[in-house]
Amino acid sequence: MAKEYKIALAGEGGQGVQSVAGIIVEAANDNGREALYIPNFGVEQRGGVSIAFVQIADEKIGSPKFKKADIVIALSDRSVRRTAQYVDERTTFVYDSAIEGVEEDLPKNAAKVYAIPAIDVAKNELHPRVFNIIIMGAVIEATKVITLESAKQAIEKKLGYKFEQDPKLRELNFQALEKGAELVRQFNK
Amino acid sequence: MVSTAYKYTQKNCDRATFTLFTGLCKGCGLCMEKCPVKCLEWSNDLGVYGTPTIIPKDVESCTGCGMCQLVCPDCAIVIEKIKK
Amino acid sequence: MALAPNMPKAWRAETKPHKFCPGCGHGLVLKAVGECIDELGIQDRIVFGCDIGCSLLSWDFFNTDAIQTHHGRTTPVLTGVKRARPDRICIAYMGDGGGYAIGSQHLVNAASRNEKVTVILVNNCNYGMTGGQMAPTTLPGMKTETSPYGRDVEATGNPTQGPEMVSAITPEGAYVARGTTANLRQLKKMIKKALETQLNGTGFSFVEALSACPTNWRTNAKDTWNFVEKEMTQYFKVGELKVPGEKEGK
Amino acid sequence: MADKPIKGEKRFFVTGNEVVAWAALAADVDIMYGYPITPQNEIMHYWTRLAPKYGRKFLQTEDEISAGFTTCGGVFSGARAFTATAGPGNTLMQEPMSMAEMMRIPAVFVITQRGGPSTATVIYSQQEVTLTCFGGNGEGMRIVYSPGSHQDLYDYTIKAFNTAWKYRFPTFVLGDGYQAKMRESVIMYDPEERGVQMEPTEKIVGKEGMPGVDREPAHLRNTYNTEEELNVVVNELVDAFWKAAPEIVEHQEFNCEDADIVIVAHGVVTRAAQAAVKELRDQGKKVGHFRPITLRPYPIEAMKKAIAQAKEIILVESAEGQLDKLVKAELYGSKVPITPYFRPGMGITSEEIVEFINKKG
């Protein structure tokens, strides 16, 4: 847990990578850790690949920008290509197995490359709306930057008002989180 | 503080006392043109810029209407009507 | 026997004679402003702002606080004062270049926002301080240093109709008028209504004053009055365009 | 008046723009004037949400020229007032900024640098150093703080208002797009609880009493007739600035005492420089870091001491030599060679600095 983690999380505009990053850093901060989160932003307000740069450590963090990430998560074909630059021989590269036509673009130099069926699981087993929470579970399992328990608290903090109205949503979100972790755990066995 | 006592010349016309503060008059002539009875003329007294000031040419024609005072951009003229 | 000139009480006697040229209309407009300040008893609440251009020469004109700003920027400075201290009576004093050219965006937007300030704009059809260049208000065919063959409206457009524009974009409650130094009693009434509008807090107040620039016009007194009274009024209609509580188009 | 916005010490995890808004609240700021431009927009967003709850005001102007001049107007009236801008907005605002310089208007300007020249990117850079320190027609009689973290942003935004009102020079907080948009932890506090008294403001116009009777009117002049007249005024400005400078300058040093190589960097780049020093020291290299916190006036005496034993300065900045120019002008005569590491408009990481220094051997 003491390790400093650099995370690059990339997806299409609507895939919710920024909110995943936001919840993770929020939870890390609540646990008294140092976190730094910088959203990639360009001129356009919508559209384009959205990247969240996250760093979590026990001490104050240096440059907000980093060259290479410990873990890269890419959720679309464009994101796979866009994030290759953050990968080196220490990087775990995670992408969604439903993304087509990126075989050639997958980083060759990564320490590990995991293809996780998050999109399928969201669609078929849970609900498309919790896709990003599955991703969050995967990030947490791959990095251990926070515990699943504190992630749940952070989700509660952020979405609690919605859960009040529909408690089933809470269950769905927590399931998604666990599921995401499980998808990565298979590889880490 | 600068002295605010200005030099002036006066002319006692029949119907008004005409006071011209030479220390304020720049000799623009706007008053002459606006005088409804055309009673003003250039004076031998020089104003603040060394240009001629103005004076009623006689004591009879000034009606004391105050137009010259009104249109003076420098507040150089004071007309006091003489009440009879 | 009168020993003291009959200056408005709000004028600062120590700075007179003022710095404007012989026959300049600024003295007349500022006389009207001074008398209005006296009559309304607001001398201690005035923040007077002057633009760059000839209007800058008024920075020490009154016994009131005054800020000399930049060309075109008096409206925002005074807006800044008013927003922070609404109890102040703010007068932004400028020329036609400052209000209709370089500072037009400030005039338009202050008017649109209905800022509770009073803008007094002196229109003399040219840039006086910089030596008589063409202004937004230069009359068609009028010769200036930058329109030496006369203003060509095909190439440079028509004279800006300031009060008409301001009137079009201000809501009810604002005061908009065009007066002239050729009718000082009327001009004074307009300025007084403008200041009353600010005092009542009903809206933006704007008075354009038709004024003379004998130096750059190269006119004698007769031609000066003739230009103000006959030439300028062909394009610039004197009168009130918007009065709080009254229907428009008076 | 509503309660104090911050009571006690609280840890927050927010963007730099939010930090600035809170700091301005904590500093008892009365009014903000502003015009939208990325990446400073959220300062206005947070301010407009928070300010009314604490009886503070906001005006959205028609452009940055107006935002700067309305800010000057607010300050004239005795309000603690500020504005924020970036890039092309900073360029437009140089006009009111130079008026603030000439008339010694204690206005505070927060700059969140973006890439340049021109519109360039909305993201990040350190390319507004020259503009912020020396923009406008004038002599750069401005105080410029360069924060490197959210804590700096909070501390120095509050401090900027005190410096401005104490010394009566326009004061700048020169942040950047990264700091504006990133989130990290920050401790917010009520300055008074930390023993920091807010410097009282003063009505520059609109004092009590009848002008010309009870008091002299404030006739604030900005134009002068003769060169001699202007020269007197400018000399006074310059003298006052340099007299105050030793009290204003601030810097930080990291392992400079025995350093062969001193990295000079400011703002957010200090973070990479500090991390690089740690890493290089672990590798057994005698590397230190000097960070000017005030870019104007520049902490040159401290810097001269910090580099006294150095064999080389590595000048690292996200610009093509803007800090470099400042440093060279100040260090004239020094024999320590300066090696540039310029990345105009680009973020700089500690890894890059370490690699650069290691490659040099």
C-alpha cells in the first residue's frame, strides 16, 4: 500500500472515466493519503478521448504530469492508441475485451496486459449504467490504492442521495465494484 | 493654495453691472455671438491668455439678460441686474 | 459689486481658469454638471471619472473625488466603484471617441446591464486632444486630419447615433438624452435628471452633449455656434429619448 | 454579516480554482470582477456560488479590459477586490494592470497561465512570466507570486491581498492550468486564527467629509504634462518598489549548500525539481534546487548565496526562457554557467529532469 501509484484512465467522453478517477482520489484523500488528480482537457467541452491522470502516494506528490503509468486502463479503441505513450516495462495495461481491431495497437512493452470483459459484464450481467463502477473495481484491484470498503464509502458519499430513492441502485453499484475487482483478480492469481 | 482672487474689470451699464474677470477670460468670443442685442465688443484689457477680453460697447444697450454669463465656458462674466 | 466669479460651488476655484481651450464646450458641460451637483447637494458623494482625450483635463476640475483613467475605460472604472460602493454617485465623463469608439463595448454593456452610473459624453465631432482626427461622430463630408477630403460615409460609415443606441438597449428606468451646449438650461435639466435617475437607482443614465471644438474646427465664435446649432443638429437630434416613468419617444 | 467561511483548520481535496475562491473568501475579499476564459473559469464559478452566502459581490464584465478596470474601480472605493484571467485575457488586461502600476492601485490579479502564443492551448504553460512581470507600458512595478501547490495557492492568494494593501502595488498570483484544474489536498484555515491579520483597506476615493472643505479632494492623476513631471512620479514609484523589495522577496532552497548542480525552477515545476533532487541525491549526486517564490521582485540575494558553490545551473521551465531571462538579468556577472531545459507549453516531470542531468554525466 505504501507504493506510489500513477494511473492513466482513458475512455470516450461518456464512459465516465473522470468520475471514476474522482471517486478514487476522493476515497484516497479520505483515507489520509495524498492524491493528485488532473483531468486531461482540450478545447472541446465534449467529445474526444478523455484521460484522467491520477497519482496516489503517502507523501506530497511531485509533478502533476507523469511520463509512464503503473497502470493504464483504456476503454475504447482510440484510448488504446492514445495511451500507449504512458506504458513501459513496469506498466500493467488493462483494456476492455469488447474493443475490436486494436490487437496491433496493444503495447508490446507492458509488464502485463489484461483484457477484461467489463463492457459485456455490464451489459449482460448487471446494467450498462454501472460500467464505470466495474472499471473502478478493476482499478482498485489492480493497484490496491484504496480498499473496496473505502471505495464503497466514497460511492455512498457521491451517490447516496440516489440510493435513498432506490436502494437497489446501491446494491447494483456495489456488485459492479466487486465484479470489476474479480475480473482483475483472475489475472493476479 | 493658489489665490482664487481674480482680476476683473467692471462696467456700470444702465440696467446691469457687467463684471469681467480678466483672470478667467480666454477671449473665445462665444458671449459676443450669443448676446441678443449685440452689445459686446473686444476690450483693451487682456485676458488670461493675453488675448482681448470683452466689454459692453455702451451703457445703454445691455439689457442685463445674462446670456453672456450663461454661455461663458470659464465663468468669467457676472451680470447683476440693477433693480429700479 | 461682484467680487467673485459666479462659479458652481462644486467647482474647484484653485484650478481655474481651467485647462480647456478658449471656447471649448467642455467648460459649459462641466458648468452644468457643477450646478447640478450643487442643486442636488451631492458634492460629498460624487466620484467623478474622466477619460483620456480632452476630458482628462477635468481630473482636478471639481471639489470632488476624481479618477483619471484610460481612453475609453472610465465607464468600467466607475462601474467598479459603484458596484463596490453603491452609496457613491458615479459620473463617467468622456468624449465621443472614448464612448463610441475605443470604449463602445463598455458603454454598450454598462447600458445593457443597466449599471447605476451616469455617463456624460461630450460630442464635438472629432478627436480633440490628439489633434482633430475623424471621430465616430464626425459629420458626413466634414474635414478632419484623417478625413482631409471630408468624411466619406461609403468608406467610413455614418455618424454614431449614441443616445439612440443606448436608448434601444436600456430597460425602462434608464434615462437617455441628447442635449447641447447651445441650450444650457435644457442641458442642465437633462444632466440633473440623469443624476436623479442614479440617485433613485432606477437605471443607467446617459447624456450626450453636443459641444464645440473651435481649436480643431478652426472656427471663430460665430462659426462655432453655427456648427453646433445648425450643422450638428442635422444629424444629432436634441431631446430626451428615455425618461423613467414616461413612455418612450418623447 | 455571515459567519467566517473557514473555521479551524480543515483539509480539503479540491481544484486549484476552488482553492483560490476559498482563499479570497477567507481573505475577506469584498468583490470579484471577471470575464470567462479557460482555465480560470471555475474561480468565478465557485466565487459566484459562495460569495452571496458571505455577503460578497461579483460582476461579470464584457471583457478582460473591463474586468481589470472595474477591479481598479472597486479598489479605489476601498474594497478588497480581485479578478482572474489567463493567456489572451492577460494580454488584454495589461492596460488596467499598467494603470494599477502607475496609480499604485492594490488590486490582486490571479493568472492561470495557459499555452501561448495567442490562443494556443487552454491547458497549461509558464509562458506568461514576462507578460505578468513586465507587461504594459511601464517598469514592472508589480509583485508576482509563483505558487507551486494548492497550499501555496491558498497561502499566497491570502497573502497577495495583504502585500497589495501594505505596499500599494498591484499583486499577482501567477498560477497555471495544471494548478487550476488539478485536485490535491490542501489545508484551509482562517488567517486570523493563524495570527495573520488582514491588512486594512482604505477608501482611496469616497472618504468621509466634504471635499475642499473638510478634506482635500482625491484628484487621482494618471497623465502628466512634462517629462520632468513624469520622471519624478516614476522615480518615486521605483524607489518605493525597491525599498519594499527586501521585505517582499521569498524563495525556497533544497539541498543547495553543497550542490554542484542547482536546478532553478518556479511554480508548479518546482514539484518536479524537488522530486528530482531527492532522486538524484539518492543516486549520490550533489544536486540542489532553488525556487523563487516571488518572480518580481526577484530574490536575487538568496539566489546568489544558493549558487555560490555551484558549478552549473540547470534552468527548468515550461517556457522558452522567460524565467531564464529574469535570472540572467539578475545574475549579470556571475560565472556559473546556465544550461537550459525549456519545454514551452509542456508539463515537466521529475523523471525528465533526472534523465537530463544523468545524461550530462
